[in-house]
Amino acid sequence: MKYNQIIIAVVLFIVLGSSYYFVAISKYVLSEKYNDFPVPKSAQLTQENEYDSVYEWSKSSDINGIPFSYSLIIWVYGWEEVVREGTLTIYERDGNKIHLSSQRGEISIGR
């Protein structure tokens, strides 16, 4: 009986974990401009130039930064955090660096 409960718990954990992963990953789109760096689908582009893009996004904060789910998605796509100073975080993957700055209600993504 205990063996069955363990199997049910493991299967439930896998199902719930994979469901969370697919729901979380569906909320982001990969940006060609920034070497497939994930950008929240709900973020609205407000400014753009050749170096960076500014998005209005209600989930960002200057105090708490970006949500854990966004950090997780960035990591899943292979981006490694290399520097964090205040609201600026620099991520690197395959020699490409991306700057992500989080302010209250907006994020800025650039090179």
C-alpha cells in the first residue's frame, strides 16, 4: 500500500511540475533581436532603438526585480546571470550578453 502511495505522489509531482513548466513557458516569446532572449508576451513595447527595448510590464519592480517564474524561464533557455548591480542584471549565453533592467512597471532589454 505504501509503495502505491509513493508512486502516486511521484506521478502527481511530475504531472504538476510539467504542467507548471508548460504554462510558464507559454507566457514568454523569444526575441530574435536579442539572440532568443525570452520576453514576456504580456509586456507592451513602449520604446525601441538599435541598442535596447523598453517594455511596460506590471509584474516588474525596482525593489523585487523580476518574478521568479521569469528568472526560471531565462535560465531554462540557457541564459546565465553573470552580473547583478541594483536593478540591472547581465545575462550571458554563447558569448552573447543581454542587459535586463527592471523598474517599477517596466523592463528594459538591451545589449
